[in-house]
Amino acid sequence: MTAIDLNSDLGESYGAWRMGDDETMLAIVSSANVACGFHAGDPAGIGKTVKAAAEKGVSIGAHVSYPDRVGFGRRDMDVTSGELIADVIYQIGALKGMAAAAGVTVGYVKPHGALYNRIAHDTKQGQAVIDAIKAIDPTLVLMGLANAPILALAQESGLKTVAEAFADRAYTPDGQLVSRREQGSVLHDTQLIARRMLQLAHEGTLEAIDGSTIRIDAQSICVHGDSPGAVAIAQEICRAFEADGITVQSFLPA
């Protein structure tokens, strides 16, 4: 692999509450998953992040979520298909408006938190998200967990997809993300993370939490913007890639 996308979850500050360092991250990553107000973010902050991404030439994606500000979108919700379709359309529409005002477009959709994990294997909610994307803009790409059934479901429904791996998260032996409730689920060692991402780029594999080797076919790597040391992690990955001749580049056409 000579080029790979690096993405981060941004636009998650709200009022006087600050989350992450969007300005610095936007100078590193090639794609920005911008909050749409349901799990985090307010209009002014979202607009500022979109404008900054546009100025940096960073691709913009809608980071849609369950309506869960208190839980930061990390609490699972048993919603109806109709509710979920409406919620996703609403969020994408809001970000599209912000993007239009900044003179750019939204190119993809990446569900956030509990919704992301739920639809990876839940066909009903997954189809609702797919139907929402197709209803508002069928040219949007769906970003999802590498090797998860949601990607095949989306492709069968006519959407383009991009598979994602997580730099700062541990994996189970079956290729799932280790629950944040478990020890060791979030990785912090920047050099270890960079070595793992080089392995992913070269071999398409990662070491699972039990020491086994799992295959991960991914075209994008995520560094969570809210993780402690997120900027340092992203910088170390980029340094390792640059030294190895790998370009950080958006999966969307320029």
C-alpha cells in the first residue's frame, strides 16, 4: 500500500466545553468526520470545523449518531427504522448546509459510537442508515468497520463503501473492537500504534488483544479526536508513514 486515508472525529466541542484539537488535527489528517449535533457539537463549532477543513483541503464526512448528548453517542438505542432514517437524514442535511456555506461538499457518512457498532452487525438498523443515505444523497460513501457485514449490505444496496481500521483501539480475535468497558481497549503508546499501522498498511493484519493475528482489509485509519494524546498519535503515524514512503491521502477523488 503506497497511500492510505487518515481520518479523525472532529467538531465535537459544545459551547464552553472543548473536545479535541481540531485545528491541529486538520493539519495532519486527510478526512474529517464532523459531528452533526446529535452526540456533540453546536452549530457555530461545527461550522468552524467545516470551514477549517475546507481551507486545509481535508475531505468532509457526516459523523451521524443516535440522539445522545449526555452519553456522547456511546449508549445503544433501540429505535425504529423510521426514527433512525429521519435522524440520519436530518444530520446529513445539517452538515450539507454548513458545507455549502463553506463552498465545499460532504463526501461520506461515518456513523458514530454506539450506532457505528450496532449497525456493523444489525441488519435492521444498518439498512435504515443505508436507506437514509440513499434518500438524501446516494453518491455519499458509507464508512464502516472493516470486515463487518454492514459494508456488504451497503454495497448490495447500491452505496459505495470504505473500510476502516482504528489506530487507537484494541481488537478482539474475531476482528471486533474491544469494548471500552474492558481494560486495554484504548491504546496510548504512540510508537506501538505507529508500528501497528505500518503492519496494517504492509500486511493487512493486526495483532488482536490475545496476541493472535487477524486480517484487516482497510482503506482508512481512524484516530479518535477525543482520545488523550490524539494529536501525538496522528503525528507519529504520519512520521512512520512518511519514512516508509506511504502517503496520507483521502479515499475520495480530489
